[in-house]
Amino acid sequence: RAAPSPKMMENQVFMSFTFYSTILILKMYVVAIITGQVRLRKKAFANPEDALRNGGLQYYREDPDVERCRRAHRNDMENIFPFLFLGAIYSLLDPSPAVARIHFFIFCAGRIVHTIAYLLQLKAPTRSVAYSVAQLPCFSMALQILLATTPYW
């Protein structure tokens, strides 16, 4: 007999949110690893001690490819962290599991395409379209949260 599960683990919407959130966090880790690998390959270190360890202070410098990776990672933080808040609260509103899953999937897919477009320098407007598409479910969730909480204002 299985042990009783916590209430949140019985919430299909929350479990779907947890799945897509974990995919997004793993994607952020991958971008961080890519950034580190590009730093090593290009010998462009952010700290003097790292430069000294890898050939000398001349490698304590910026590089356009490293900066591109860093911008992709920063953009993830600016967008995924708000999604984590919105998605968690939205999950508590008892939305349709199918509709919620669509919200989470669209955001996740949009962020993955955005990162690929950023790192591979894909032709415009691929990155901005991916960004915009991923924002739609966030705005939808935010609006639904506001509508549900307006009586408590």
C-alpha cells in the first residue's frame, strides 16, 4: 500500500507546473554550464584569479560570445523567476488541468526556443517571437490571479 501523498501532490495542475518548472530550471543550469565552457574555450575570465590559473591576467577580459551567454542566462532569470511565482499561485486557483498544462507548455517551449535562438544567433525575429509567445501565458495567469484576488483588495 502506497503512503499517503501530500495534498499538493494530488493537484494535477501543480504537478504539471512542477514538471515544466523543473525543465526550465534544468535549462538554466545548462546555459550556465555552456557559459562556463565558452569562457574556457575563449579564455575570457571574469575574475583575475581564474585568469591567472588559466594562462595569465591577459585573460581577465570580456568576450562577445561569453557576454551573449550571460545575457541569455540573465533573460532567463528575468522571465522564469516570475513564471515560477505566477504558476505556483495560478495552480492554487483550481484551473482546468488541460488549460493549465497548455499555459505551462507554451511558456516552457517559448523559453527553450528563445534560448536556442539567443545562443545560436538565429535570424531575427525568432528570438523576439519566442519571447512574446512565452509572455502570453504569464499575462493570462497574472490576469486570472488578479481577478481571483480582487475581492480581497
